[in-house]
Amino acid sequence: MVNLRQWPRSARPILLASQVLWLSGCSLSTIGVQTQQIAPGEAPMQIGTPVRNNVTPMEAALGCYARSLAASGRPPLVIGVGEIKDFTGRYSINEGNVITQGGSLMLFSALGKLGGTVRIAERYDSTIADRELGYMERRQLGDGTAHEVDGKKVPWVPYYGGTIQVSDYYIAGGISEVNYNIASRGAEASLNNIGAKGRTYTQSVAIDLRIVDTRTLLVVDAISLSKQFSGYEVGANTFRFFGLGLVDINVGSKGQEPLQLGVRAAIEEAAIRLIGRVTAVDPGPCLALRTQEVQPQTSEEIFAQMTRDGQAAMDGNALVGPMAEAPPQPMLPAAPMSRASVPAQPEPQPAPTPAPVMAPARTPAPARVSTPKPAPNATNPQTEAPRATTSQKKSLNSDTSGQAEQAGEIIQIPFDINDAKLSIPAQSVLDRLSTALTRGPVSLVLVARDSEKLDPAQRSRLLDERLSSLVAALSSRGIPATSLSMTWRPTATDTTIYRDGPGVQLLARVKITK
């Protein structure tokens, strides 16, 4: 221990400062900073945290949507990535560009997180590919083996063209906004030169992306997303004399939500929405899984888990009861129910004539139990909400012409939360329903997000209106109400939320026969 009194008064500040610096160096290990000396005589290097997966709050949504694309049965889209530029022009002398210049790279990673359900065409940097093709055309490129060309063995790789696969769509756009100090608050107080201060502030960025048909160069859809960021700063200080000595102490802390992480999450959500537009696979239920914090699992891990769960469901290991269907009920015309008691719903557009509503099949649905399926000769007096497995869902979105299952194709019809109108993806599916009916009967599975929570009476009234919208839409497409029958709907007193996939609840089932 050094005794300051033994040192001259003029040298005491220097000695005190040196002790502080020495203590700060010794305390590196106490604050989690590790050092490692690689070779003798070298200064130790600081070793930080290990490399990790760059996860975002969108991981669950990406994994879920990859699962939805895989379950649709459609072939993978081939998508190219164009330039996603920083159009804000914001630049800091000390820190350089305020906004990331790697928007295109973030989009590449977002598409890669979809688990192979989307194939990525390299259009951003084709330098190496162009050089290789040039070597090949000049007969300079070989692979170490001999190739037969016109009856001769040659050491170069023959090139006949057509090796580059065409893309279906490409995504381009940019970061268009960065807004500083949208709102700020703060306070500062002091007494006898001893005080404290605190401040919060908010800023935002916005991105604008578009998806373009590669063959026609028509913009299929465009989207604009905005994200706000918050930060804080707190501190305390003192500046006063203690006897003949002047003491000046300042302590504080500040932090900000990672700006570039928010840009990455916005690009990932935009990618899901744009792909949903061209595939007609509704991303809404999966977008409900995004969070306000970074998720520990990657989208690939979430996708793999959902795939295992889906396989378990097909094997009969899911926690569901027997999958018996209620006897089909005939369609009866009825007047639409009022929506006055359904909260937070937009007013529907008046129709020229009231659409008929299906007569409800009031077959009660039992609670889910983890019991084996009954034997073929077993009877079940009650009917559970039918649940379509992955293998059963042959969506019209896939545009396939394969054979339907013996029981007919099973197609999801999604509805927005608390809304009786058919969503755009549902309209797109109904447009191709006639083709499916040529292969046999079709079962329509009416679904909504599981965040829609109404009491049984409200849910029943809203379901009546949704059925009316469905009947009217089918009638306009040449499918009469007489060809529809209700196979299942919950009772007016049933409070159970029946699941039909991640973030999705089952509303009713309707069978169509031609």
C-alpha cells in the first residue's frame, strides 16, 4: 500500500492517476474480458465472445412460413436479389454511413432462412460466373477429365448454353427514410454542484421494396415498412471543492436499440410478405409469431421442429382425438346475422342480395385427449374438429394437377381477424376451385389467426357472416349453394380453440361436391 503522505504534494496526483490506471488494467478479468498470449514476447490479445448465429425477432415467423410453403406443395420459387440501396444519404464524420450499405446481403440471408422452399438466383455479383463462362466459350476451362466432342477426346469442358437457370421474380428497393429525434424527453437537476440527468429519444427508419416478374418486368407488389428505435442516457456528476482539493466526477450510461438489426428485421418481414403475394400462401398466421426480442433458435431449427411435429401428426402421435366427420348437412337459405355485437370489426360492404348461410351442424366437439385412435369398428358419439395434416393439404396455391386424395382435396380459406370478408389469398384460391372440383369433392377448411378470441356467441355470429361471404363468392364463380354442405362447426357454447397449424385456429369445415 502506497502512503501518499511520503510523497511530495506536487507528485501525488501523478501517483494517484498511475494507481487508477494499474487497477483498471488488473480489473479486465473481473469484467469478463479474457486475454490470451499466442507467442512468447507478444502482448496478450483480448478474446471476446464466440461467434453465434445472427438471429433476429423474425426467426419464428421465417421458420413458420418456410413450413407453410413446404406444406402448400408448390415447387420452390427461383428469386433473384437486386440492389437494395441506402437512399437516405445520411453520413456521420465520426462513424461513416449511418444506415447499412448491405441491404441486399440481408435479403439474401432472409431468403436463405426459408429452409430451401425458395431458391436464390445469383444476380447481384456474377463476376466469377461470367469469367468462368468466358473461359468455357474460349475452350480454356477444364475439369481434369476428357470429354467427347464430335468423336474426339478434348481436355476442355464443352459449352452448349442454357446452363443458367431462369428466375421467376426478383426483389429490389432501398432504405428510404431515417428520421432523428422523433420524440425526446429528459430531466436534469443539481444541488451544490452535485446533480443527475436522464434522457430518452426515438428515431425511425423505413424501407421500400418491390417484387418484379423477371419475364415481364411488371411489378407484382410493392411494400413499405417502418421501424422505430429508442435510446436512453443517464448520468450523475459532482464538481466541488473539498478543503483545498477540487473533485470532478462524472459517471453515466447510455444505450440504443441496434439500428441495423431493426433494418434487417424489417427486410425479413418484407421478404415474407412479398413472397406471400406471389405464392398466395397467407403469411399472416406466421407473422403473428414475430416477437419484440431476439429469439434463441434459428429459423432453420424452428422449421425442422415444425417438420418433425407435422410428421408426428401424420403418424397419429399428435394430441388429437379421432378424426371422424359429422354427416353432411344440407345448405339452407337464411338471412345474414347482424354484426353489431362483434367488437372491432370494419363495416362490410352492402351486397346487392343477401347471400344464403349454411345451416349449422351443431355436432359438439370433444376435448382433445392423447389417446390412441379407436379401432375401425369403434363408435364415437361425438365429433371432434377435423384437423388436416400436412399430407392431406393439397392446396390450390400449388397450381398442381396431381390426383386428389380419395376423400378429396382439403384447402384452407383464411380470414382476417374479426373480419367476415374473404381475404385476398382466399379469393385467389377460390378462383381456381373449379379445377379442383373436376378431380373430386373438395373440403374447405375455414381458418383465422389464433389471436382472434371471441366469446362463443360472438364467434358463432361472425362465423355465420363468414359463411355468407363464402357462399356469395362461390355463387359468383358458378358454384351453387346446393352443392355445399357443412361437415363441422363448433357449437354456440363451445369455448375451445381448435388448432390447425402454428398460429392458426380452425373455424369450420365445408364440403363441396359437383
